[in-house]
Amino acid sequence: MTTDTTGTVARDGESRPGGPADSPFIRACRRRPGPHTPVWFMRQAGRSLPEYREIRATVPMLESCRRPDLVTEITLQPVRRHGVDAAILFSDIVVPVAAAGVDLDIVPGTGPVVAEPIRTAADVQRIRLITREDVSYVDEAVRQLVAELGDTPLIGFAGAPFTLASYLVEGGPSRTHAKTKALMYGNPELWHALCGRLAEVTLAFLRVQIDAGVSAVQLFDSWAGALSEADYRRFVLPHSTAVLSGLANAGVPRIHFGVGTAELLGAMGEAGADVVGVDWRTPLDVATGRIGPDKAVQGNLDPTVLLAPWQVVEAEVRRILEQGKAAPGHVFNLGHGVLPETDPEVLTRVVALVHEVSSRRADQG
Ligand code: CP3
């Protein structure tokens, strides 16, 4: 595969041959041809891997995110095991918010829990802007990882303002986002102040990762699908745009992802993404029609399909690769994160299948 990639690069004379910028993943993000369709899995670090569970047995989640040696090891595990085309930094979307002074913990079996949920302007003001020193462990982990990963690109990430605001306002995970939306509709001024501040924290956090050497970034707006397009455009888009457009000159592709976002795909692209993540509800050819021809897509195997018999998985992978051909660039992924009960062997087989099917396609084309 490296031979092919180098050959392609020699033809268009663009990025440095062989480095992460020339990898199948970055090429697909940039809508350039590559040797095969690249594949990685959201939440591939952790979750279903026994070698991850062993490490985490004695170390709480937030502590593991703050220890560069552990971050490096956990991030590398799925790369070693599955041969995915990209690594994603092991961390969590609440890590920068905790660094900004918000008292929170990640509770096993629940997720992020905030001690004093945000309700007032004074609460918003207590969210400090972060500097590199506040997240020096992330800076260090990314540098170690970039050295270890060689030609495999590392994806940095952050939570988008709406999804972060949901945890901060609700105080923890929520199915309806009722308190969040009540604040958004009832006190738009406070809402915009909160999201404006979260956008600043997020932008600073992604800049630290980019300066330390990540090859791409993904902005997770996992819960944006809770909103209508009109409300998304009014209450969320300006803030996500502040983050993504703030990175326009950073030299790395920007992926923008959410769940249940069929109605929002166009707007999420407009926020300044190079790649739009699509969940399993929208076929990739339909999604591309909504996103437009100047952006790549990422997705979109239903994570629960991985629990079905192999012939079902195989048929779905083939269908998605076929529909992905409609897009100017396709990064194969799940439509949301790996479920903890997934058999890691199935993930490894999916990687091999995506590579095999899409390379054959390239040979024929
Ligand atoms: O899944 C998504 O929607 C991606 C965005 C997101 C992350 N964390 C990124 C992440 C969201 C919405 C969260 C919040 C969060 N944090 C939850 C969800 C709670 C809810 O509202 O349903 C949970 C359970 C956590 C805590 C957490 N984060 C744990 C226990 C772990 C480690 C292993 C695991 O279970 O996945 C994480 C890691 C994490 N969160 C990563 C990312 C991108 C690490 C990278 C990776 O696993 O690939």
C-alpha cells in the first residue's frame, strides 16, 4: 500500500511522500485518490479491547487521560491490533473543560458528571481559558504518539460547544437535553455566552494538539441531532463555525461529526469542515447530495451491525463502500462509536475487508 501511495504522490507532486500527510486517510479527507478506502473506528481506543480493560482496571478514566504513557499505550492498541488507517488520541471531550476549572468527574457506567451545573453568567465566567500548560499531558502524549506512529496519522479531537454545553447544563448525560434546550430558548444571551466560551476553550485545546503534531482533527457534536435545522443554525452553528474556521489555516483536515443529523448535514459542512461524519441513518450517496461535492464524508456502518453474523457485516460493509463512491472522498467508519460488547476480531476483519474491496476497486479503475 505504501508503494501505491508514494506512486500517486509522485504523480501529483504534493505532500511529502510516505509521511502521515500522504497517508490514505489524509488523502481521502483531502478528496485525493489513494490506494484504498481508509478505515478507523470512532471510540476504537478502549471499549472492546481486553488489553485496554486491563490497564483501566486500576486507573480512573480522567487520571488515565492525564498520564501521557497510558494515553500513548491505549491510543496505539487498536492500531497494532486492527491495522486501522488512523489513530485517535485517547482522551475525552470533558478533559479540556476540567482543565478550564469545571469540577467534574467521569463516573463508571454513567459518563461525565458535573458537580455544579452551569446556570448563571457567573457560572460561565468561572470557565477559564486554557493554555498549553493546563493540558501539558495532552501536548506530551501527542508528541510521543507522533514519534511512535510513523506514517500512521493521529487524529486529535474535541467536543463541540453544543455537546459540551449539554453535559455542563444537565450536570451529566441526558436523553432529552431538556435543561439545555430550556436555557437555549429561555435565555439566549446566556446560551451564547456559554457556547462562545466553550468555543474558545475547544479552539485552544485543538490548537495544542495541532501544534504537537496531530494530522487531522475531529469535532464531535454527538448530540446536535437533538435540534431542528433552524435552531441549529441560530444557536449552534456560529459557535462550531468559530472553532472550525479558526483552524482554517492550521493545515490539517477538519472532520465534523454528529448523530441523528440527517437534517443538519449541509449546515455541519458549512461550519467549515473538510469531512462530514454521517451516522447510519443516511446512506452516504444521499448524504453527499446534502453536503455538496466539495467535502469528503466519513461513515457509516451501524455499530450494532458488528454484533450480527459475519455475512451481514460483510454485506453492509460492501454496500457502504459502494454508496461512498458517490462522495468525492470517503473515510470508512462506524455511524457512531464502537459498542463495548463488540468482538474485537470483527473489527479487525472489517478493516481487512474494507482494504481488500476498495483496493480491488482501485485496480479495476
Ligand atoms: O461517542 C461519542 O459521541 C463521541 C464524543 C464523546 C466522547 N466522550 C469522546 C470520547 C462523548 C459524547 C463523550 C462523553 C462521554 N464520556 C460518555 C458518554 C455519556 C453519554 O452521554 O452517553 C462517556 C461514557 C464518557 C466517558 C469515557 N470516555 C470513557 C469511559 C472512555 C473510555 C473508553 C470508552 O468507554 O470509550 C472515554 C473515551 C473517549 N471518549 C474517547 C473519545 C473520542 C477516546 C478515544 C476512543 O475511545 O477512540
